[in-house]
Amino acid sequence: METLVKSRVNLLINNQEVLTQNYFEVRDPGKLNEVIGEVALGTSEDVNNAVKAAHSAFLSWKNVSVQERVRLVLSAAKVLEDSMSELKHLLVKEHGGVLWEAETDFYLGNGVLNYYASVAESYMKSEQIEDKTSWISIEKVPKGVVGAIVPWNMPIILTMMKLAPALVTGNTIVIKPSPTAPIALSILLKNMARVLPDGVINVIHGDAEVGSALTQHPLVKKIAFTGGTETGKAVATNAANSFKSVTLELGGNDPAIILDDVKVENIIPKLLKGVYTRSGQICFAVKRIYVQENMLDKFYNTFCEFVDEYKVGHGLDQEASFGPLNNKKQYEFVNNLIEKEKQSGATIRKLGKKLDPDGWKDGYYILPHVVKDVTQSSSIVSCEQFGPVIPIIPYKTVDGVIKMANDSEYGLGSSVWSSDVDNALKVARQVEAGSTFINTHSFDSLSLGMPFGGVKNSGIGRELGDELTLSAYVNYHSIRYLK
């Protein structure tokens, strides 16, 4: 197998690149014979050094004025903006998305930095209360070192959703990127760190040992994690040993409820953006679609007609609607899930077109699949597929579909589709989820000022928005003077 190493990424500690004894390869998931780069494999000792550097930097960074911190974060945002043209192709080749998805990742990441820079000064103001007996000041102070663990699917924005609120409130950060998409992010963070004081941003790489060392380190005062629910449980357990605060954005099994008054041809193009963007590898992607039983056949047939227009290939192929899955584990999981449903008697349609069919054996490619004739208890309905396969399930009544939508251990996102917005809102308020979108369910549905996160097994805390998110990165200090 040909190997072509294009870049080597080291650890970043105290604004210095740190070499390690061992490096691991990152391969293009659409061209597995191509090595994109080699990445330093850190150890628990490296984690300790990174956290100590971050803590040392925190002792001065916390005393920098909010205005100056905002100025520096905006400088880092400019670095991100300027880095996109250099790094977006690299990001495609390591995480498997198409080019517009990588560009969106950078655009959204830049938006997050600018958003928190715009709200930080107002949020960080202390509140004074005075009456005849006393004077009280309620002040917000940074927690200390933040440990951030981010996944591979949208690594830029998911890192900035942690880094931005941490830095503007006066914390420092140690970031652990995903081993399957660490290179573009790490280069970006190294560039951003140059415009900030030494030690404010630190980057480590590694496996579960490194993650465990970070989440258990006594000098880390907060953990911000995006990833799978099972890993999130381990993160929460480790953090509990030293009473760290946690923000956990975990898995989702988002339902889309299609009410019977919709115009099918009008909603499907919007709905598809929520199903197959990033090959379905988005935490709040549509994972199950509920359709009123009298319109099931029409909806299913029309849906399949649209899906059959998809073209699947390498992310840098301009014709590709979406690219390969990111890694072997997910590729095998989704294929096994499809095979299991075939054996159960479900109706499964494999649709779309292969771009460069001869190259498919060298990548984690899966064509879009649409599944019918499944029950609420089917694996394809109850799990988080995280791939380009979607079940369509019939329902009889609105009360019944609300019950089915809520019949899940997850509660991240959801959507309701109707020509009657008031009716959709009535249904939306009964869905158990952190977010419910009306007549939309994709990146377009998000707003930087809207809190994002889950209920049930989809997580703890919120990202995006201002007060709810920023409050997770500060301690409240009440000072009272009794006259």
C-alpha cells in the first residue's frame, strides 16, 4: 500500500511544538492508500505538562481586561478566517466531507468566535445591589483550565464552541482533537495560539489514556465534550471525582414529524439537507422520519426520487453530493445495520450513483439508503445510525406520533413539518428535545444566539447562546458588606 506523508503534527504546549516518541497515521477515508499526515501520540505525562502550562498562563490571563481578551479573540478569529483557504482541502481529505461542508465548518467557527466576542463584555459585568443594611456585588470569575475534547465530524465549529466562551471569560484551554481528523484543526489552533499569550491554547493528541488523564487532572476545572453517549458517561465519571463542571453534547436520534397538511414536494429538499449532509454524520441530523399513514406511499416514493439524484464520491469531487464515512468502525456499523434490517424483512432501497466506482474499494463509501416497513422497536429506528440511511415510519394520530418521537433514550434535536405553523408549534412544545425546528432541520436551523444541547442521554448543559453557555465557564462570587 502506497504511503505518502504530507504533514507532521506535534503537540502544542505553551506555544511550543512538542515532539513525542510515537506518531500515528491519518489516512484519507476516501482514498485509504493516501496518508494525509502523522500525528504525535501523547501520554499522560504530556497531558500533565499541557495542563500545567495552561494553569500557569491562567494566573495572568484571568487578570487581563475583558476588553483586551475580546480584542485578542477577534485577532484569533481573523487568523481562522485567513486560514480557511489553506486548510479546507486538508480538512476534506481527513474527515471525508465535501468541500462546502468543510467551508461551512470554518464559517461557523468564525461566527462563534465573533459572537462570543460581541457578548462577553456585557455578560461579565458584575451586579451591585444596595439597600439600607448592606451592599452586595455579584461577580463572575473564570474557573481555570478547561479541558475540551472534540469529535471528527465538524471539528472547527465544535472546538470554537468551547474555546470562544472559555477564553472570553478568562479561562485557558487544553484541547484534544479526534484522532481521525486532527490535522487541519491542530494547524489552525497553532496559528491562533500565536496571537495569544503563551499557554492560553494547548493541544494534545492521543487515545483513551490521554482523554482520561485530561478529564481526571486536578488542575482542570471544567470539561467540555462533544461525542458519543457511552464515552460521555466515562467523561462525566472521571470529572465527578474532583467535582469538575461538565458540558456534554452527546448522541442524538432526532425525529422529523411530518404532519398530514404538508406539500410533500416542497418540504423534501429541505428535509434531505438534515438527513444526508456529512453523510448523515451529524449529531443533530434527522435520524428517523414519521409520516401519517395515509400519505406514506406518496411520501416514500417522492422521497426516494429525490434521493436517487445523489452522487457519492470523494469530497474534493465537485459532483459529489456527499463523501465517505470517516472511519472503519462507523463504516462497519452502518453496513451491519443495513444488513440486519434486510434480514428482518424491512424494505430497503439503495439509491444514488457512485462517482469513480473503481475507487470505492479504497474508501468508506456507502450509497444513500431509505428504509420502510420497520417498527418503532427496529434497530434502525432506535439507534443513532450516523450514516446515510434513514427509516420512514408511519403513524396514525398526532398524539401517537408524539409518543413515538419521545420514545427514545436521546433528546438532542427534532423537527415538525406543517403548512400550519401554529399547529406545528403546538406539536413542537410536546417533543422531548433540546431543540425543535419548524419546517427546517439542518445547519440552517441553528442560530448562534440559540442555546444548543440535549436532554436525557443526549447530554448536559448548552453550547451557543450567551448566558446559559457562558455561565458554565465562570464561578459566581458574591461579596456582601454589612453596613
